[in-house]
Amino acid sequence: FLQRQDKSCLEQYVIFELYAKIDPISEKIADLVYLQLAVAKQEYEQAQIQYQNLRYSLFALLFSGILSSLFFSYMIIRRILSSVFSIQKVVGEVAAGNLATEEIRVHSQDEMGALSVSINSMTQQLKTLVKQILESTEQVAATSEQLTASAQQSAEAADNVAQSIQQVARGSEKQVGAVNETSAIVEEISATMEEVAA
């Protein structure tokens, strides 16, 4: 057929003889193709299940990561705000004049911890300064009391001296009066003696 190029014989051969021989093979090939399609479909479904499981796992991991980040952020912000509120409370108390405040608890070595240590140090220095001022004031008050007592004693001594001077002046006046009387008596006696002698 091929050499003669007889197409009708070739078609007849293909339809009746070749297909009859190929049909069992075609069925086996079709079965293999269906089997491969079934296996591919099964693998695809398993891949889809694995993909969905992996996707859910990734979403769960991402969600737990976001929740963990939010939790740690909340804890950090809470710690910072707690330090800020503690510092604000102590500074407010010191500004109002109350130096008997509690020290700020230092929980960290960061900037907030350094600020807390500095404020504690400043408060302690202010307490020391106020204590020194109070001690100096007490010393000034004690010295003032001593000076007042000395001044009172000096005033009393001056009064005593003035009284003594007044007593001496009165005594001097009496002595002057007595001397004058004596002088008058002596003059009278002198005059009487002159009369007697004359």
C-alpha cells in the first residue's frame, strides 16, 4: 500500500486490521493515562491539602508573632510609663517641698534607669542640704539666745553700776553737806575764838 500509494487500501488496513491490533494497546495506554491522571489528581489534592495546612500554619505563626510583638510592646511601654509616672510623682513631691519621698526603684540600666538614679541622687543631695541649713539655723538660734542672755546680763550689770553710781553720788552729796556743816561749825568756832581772844 505504501509503495503503491493506495490511500483507500491504506485506510481499510488501518481501520480494520491496524486498529484491531492497536485497540488492546490503546486501551492499556488509555488505562495508563487514566491511572496517571488519577495519580496526578491524588497528588494534586494532597499538595492542595499540604498547601492549605502550610498556609494555615503560616497564618497561625504570623498571628502568634503579631500577638507576641504586641504583648512585648505593651510590656515595654508599660515599664517605661511606670518609670515615667514614678519619676513624675517624686519630682512633683520634691517640687511641692516634700523631701521625705520614697526613692524611685531602678529596674533597668537604660536612659530611664539613669534618669531615676539622677533624680534619687538629686533628692538625697537636697535632703542633705536642707539638713545642713536646719543645723545652721539651730546654731544661729542657739548663738542668738546666748547673745540675748549676754545682753540681758550686760543690761543688768549696767543697771547695777548705775545704781551704785547713784548711791555713790548720794553719798558724795551727803559728805559735801556734812563737810559744809563742819566748815560752818569750824567758822563759828573760829569766830567765837577770835572774840574770846580779842
